[in-house]
Amino acid sequence: MQLSLHTLAKAVGLHPPAEDVLVTGVAADSRQVRPGDLFVALPGNRVDGHDFAAQAVAAGAVAVLASRPLKVPAPVLVVSDVLCALGAVARQWREATRATVVAITGSAGKTTVKEALALTLAACGRVAKNPGNYNNQLGLPLSLLSFDGDEDFWVVELGISQPHDMDELGAIVVPDLALITNAGLAHAEALGGVEGVARHKARLFAWLRPGGIGVWNRRCPELHAACQATGRQGVTFAASLDGGPQAAATVQVLQQRVEPHGFAYHLVTPDAPIWIRTSAAAIHGESVAAVAAVVWALGLPLTAVEKGFLALPPQPGRFVPRTKGPWLIIDDTYNANPLSMGAAVAATRRVAGQRPLVFLLGEMRELGAYAAAAHRQLGELVRGAALVVFRGAHAAEVAEGFGSGRFVATDTPQEAWEAFLRLGLAEAVLLFKGSRGSRMEEFLAYFEERLS
């Protein structure tokens, strides 16, 4: 980032200070300040950034963004809402970039799609992306302000959990292209069911730049309806790997085949069909279709998609398969909602083939009134498994949906392990998945230690 202090002051609605300096970075932690930074004094319940402003200036901060006057030897921009002002600064930097800005949101798969798309676009130019899940009102602007401005593409992920989130994030990033991977019961307690989630995701299209492109998943009916309701013409994608009817999508994945070092996906576009290979067994066809749809919409060569997926390393906790002798363990412990859980179960069945299935699952949280029905449907999804272990609330509903079969509700990995041993299996595929608060990585670690 490189913006003058006068420009930053105008961005947050203030008169320019007497002194003008070049600001070359932003930091919200005084321990991470570098010379030339703007220090953002964020208030907090336990730690107040204002108390560390002097330390930040001593470390080289050339100005401070704060909610009250401070006695420090540097200009202080005093605003009513520091976090909101930080977003305005990021918006100013976004307006200064020559990069094509791609924003990604969705209920599931957005991080994997972001990583794969960034690697794909790297075959066509310089790329910057927000790290990890820096996708909220703090992480997103800090990410944008860390970009140097010489990139050809910015690829950023947006995460929402409250009704106002998308408008606040959209106003910061103002994308040239907006991709919505899907819409399901994620944060449904606040956003209001699948239709509500879809409607709030589709709000991103309101923030597209003039002439911007919307890209969305045609296989999600609620999302398709919400995107169409925006009046935005766009590009749709779909993965039709379940033998059902094909969606009327612009870009589609119609077939998946196993190859020696991963999978290949048959991709169909308005231009020509193409096979896309990946090096990881953890890629959903929907993710391949989403990345390809963006590339096609931008008018870039589809051969770049394969380069991106071949370079994609496993994403920690996101459907990462590991072989332990006759056992295939799938680590999908990062998080869960009904949409991602359904996708993981379906993918596990495809990977397993005829091998026995063991599902070790945790509660799906933040579903409110939808929780009981969603967990009952989860039980239905895993019918036929050799064993289902469940941790957390709504175990009764999962058991009801599962019906007859071996079901164990437990909070202890040891009890789950004992139930698994009683099966006497010679081989199996084991999926570990649950919401972040379910801590299914504890079960995973317990099993991995003993299966090795």
C-alpha cells in the first residue's frame, strides 16, 4: 500500500492534517508495526489499542487512526468508529488499484476455491489474496492494505454471519467479479434459512463495479433465484456428478474419473469441452466448476485451471485424505454446516467405493430453529455406514434419521475407538467432520495415533 496521509484523511471524512506523509502499510498490533505504517487503535473488551499508540509511533508508525485524541508525536486521525474507518481506508486503496478484483463468498468451499483460483490466475499474472480466513470487517481491510498495488488480480474471500455483513464487506472490496459458491444452512440462525442465506450472499452483486460480472452456482435453487432477483446478468456453473439431470449452467463438470495421482474432471463450456486434472483427491467437482467459470468469464485460457489445481496443496482440515495401512482417514474437521456435511459425505462415499464407511461427526452449530431437522437429515445421509459416532447436541435426531445400525453418541474419543474396534473391520474409510466448536480434531488425533 502507498497512500498519502491527506488521501487517508479524506477517505475517513476528515480535513487533511497540516503534515502530509506517505503511508506504506497498516497495523492493528503495535508489535507488528513497521516504519511508514498507519497504526489502527482498535478498542476492545480486554485490550485497547489506544493504550499502545505511543509504542506504535516509537516503532515507526507515521500516523494513528483512533476514536479519541492521543498525545503522541505523530498525526492522529480521530474518527467515531475506528473499524468502519479502516474499511474506508481499504476502499480508497481498492479504488487506486489496477488489479481485477475477484470476491468470493458462499456457505461452503470458498477457501478452497479462493486458493485454487489464486493459483490459477497466477498463470496469467501477479496475484494477491487474503490469507487464511481473514474475511471479515477487520481481516478483509487489513489484507487489502497489505497488497502492494502492482498485482494483476486480487482474489479475496468474504465471510458473513449477520445480515449487515455483506453490505459492509461489499462496500470495501467493490469487486469486478463476484463469485458465490453456494448457499446452505450456515449461520442460518441469524440469516434466516437457506433462502435468507442466499439473499444475503447475493447482496454482494449490489456492490459490483459498473460492468462487473456475477458468477453463481446453478445447482442451488434458492441461490439462483436470489441472484436472478438482483437483475444482474452473469455466468452460472454446476457439477452434475450424481447421475441426476444436468443443470442449465454456462460451465459444467459432468464427469469425474480416478487417475494415478488424483482425479480428472470433464468440463464443458460454451467454447469447448476440456479435461481438467487435479493432484489432490480432496477436490469437489463444484469447486473445479466454480474456478473454471471465473476463468471463462474473465476471458482467460481454461488450461490455466489445471495448472492451478495441480499446484494446490491440501487445505488443512478440509477433506484431506491420509492412508494408514488398510485405513483411509479423511480429515474434514475445519468446520461443518448441512451443505458442507452433505458434500463431504457424498465425496467420502465416492472415494470409498465398496469399502466400509465409518463417520465420526460433530454437531453443526448456529442453526437455530433449523437444527433439529438438519441433524435428522444428516442421519439419513449416513445410512448404511458400518458405524456412526456423533459428538454434541442433537444426537437423538441424528440417530432417528440413521435408523437401524451401529450408532454411538459420545463426547470421548476412547468410547468411539472402542466402538470402532468392536466392528472387527479389516479395512475402512473414516470421515471426521463437525463444526469448529465440536473439536473433532480430538477424535481424529486419538484414532490416528492408534491406527498407525
